[in-house]
Amino acid sequence: MAKHIDILLLNALPASGKSEARRYLASLSPEECHEHFGIGQTVQLDDYPYVHMMRRTSEELRALGHDPMFFDSGDLPMKDPLDWGTLMELLNEDYHDLMAKNRPAPNCATTWLMERFDACRVKVGTTAFWSGLDGDSRAKLIETLGPEAKKLLDDKVAEVPDTLDGKTVVVEFARGGRDGSEMPLPDPWGYQYSLRMLCPEMLEKSSILYIWVSPEESRRKNDARTDPNDPGSILNHGVPIEVMMNDYGCDDVDHLLKTSDVPNTITVKAHGQTYHLPLGRFDNRVDLTTFIRSNEADWTTEDVAKLKAGMREAFDQIFSQI
């Protein structure tokens, strides 16, 4: 395939099959990726590790008697919806690090992460918190969150290649709105807002692979995948039902496709420019991806063939606009 995708935004409701599709693409050789899907060897970015650390930070802040900042409890949506923008700013930073081949090596991973949270929150119009904490509270958070912050840092650094030439950056995030919401979704909910928050360098090169399931199927699969012993896992984390209904009860992709200026694209007006992001919709309403959660040695030829055919159809929609 002659065409090449530099950045692939992997979007869907939770548990729709995004991480499984990402794992499938990562399992392919560079030659297979290029021949079948027009992508190079994949470099992976994901906002979920930041969401997990926001929840962990909130838990520890509550234990210390402080405002939990991100989440009032582990079962509730974000306290400040502007943190959807915070997550996008964190992804922007991660992409800039890829471009610059920057591999952060801070003395303290927790401080590094909390300072990033503060800076990105201020950018989107909400408040910093780390800078205002007393020294004892900071020391306690550094101690309790240190191992997880270090893992996030190590995983981030491991994704930074020596060059992005010929590679495809896969960026995974889920967005939505309250169950029963009318369209368009108001800021800062939905993809309309979050796509607008991406930096120009990403918007200029991005296409979207959207994995299509109903909100009801998303909730069913979310329950099925949840492993309470592995809450930070990309594949096994569960989203609380209150969050599923209020943040992911619907999404706005169908609305954005129908109202776009160009077929098979989402129109994004940001940074004084208008971008048309090609979108391919992979129909996973009849489950084609759950088998990817098992060991690769257990994948059957039939299951892989069905997944490949569905993905090819979605990528053909993308390439109709590239």
C-alpha cells in the first residue's frame, strides 16, 4: 500500500476493543503493517495511565485529608471536566517528546508527573495543586506513588524511538457524554472538544480509527474485562458504572461525521485552521476483538482473518480521504 499514516488516533467507548486492536497492530511485522493497513511499525501513546495516576493521586490526597483534586471517590467521574483537556495536553507533550527524541530522566518520577499535571491543568484553565501542597504531604505522595509513577515514566521512555521515519504513532483515548445527551455535546465532553485540544503538529498528520460498539455493549464488555487486582492495566482496567453512564453514556462520532464538511472525515477547527481528519469506522458490534486478550499462540486463523477483514474495511474508508 503506497499511502502511509503518520498518526492514528484510536478512539471508541471504553472496552470497545481499542487496546485489543492496538495489540493486534503491534503484533504485525513492519511489512505486514504497511502492506495491509498503510502504517509503519507502531509507537504507542495512551491517556489511560494518566487517568489511573489521577485516581491514585486522589486516593492518597483523600487519605492525607486534602482536596482529592481529580476524583472525589474511585467510583465517580472527574471533579473538573476540564481535566479531559488536561489529558490531551499530556498527550501533546508525549508526542513532542517523540519528535524531539526526548527521554526524561528526572530525579523523582512522582514530582515529574505531578508538575506535569499542574502545568497541563493550568493550560486548560483549571488549577494547579502540587505547587500548593505542604512539604510533608509532598513527601508522603512521593513515597506512596513512587513505584507507579516510575513505571509510567519507564513505559513512556521505552516508546521513544531513535526516529519516527516510517513509523506510525498510535494514540488511544476514549471520550463521550452523559447517557441521553443531545448533540452536539457541550465542551469539554466528547471528541469535538478533545480533538480541538490536540496540537497542530498532530492534527496535521492524524487519521482516526474508530471502533464502533453501542453504549450497552461497551458497558457489557467493560464488566467482562474488569480485573480488580489489576486496575492500572491497559487491557484489564474497569470503568465504574457511574462514569460509564455520565462520561461514556454516548459519544459524538456519528454526529461529527454527519456534520463534517468532507465525507468520511471529522472537521476540527483549532489553532486558526480547519482540519479534516479522515475516519474509518471498524464495526465491532459483533465482537471481533476479545480473542486478542488471550496469548497470541492461542489466536485462531479464523478469528484473525475476521479481524483483519474488518480492519481493512475501516482503513479503506481512511484512505478514501488521504
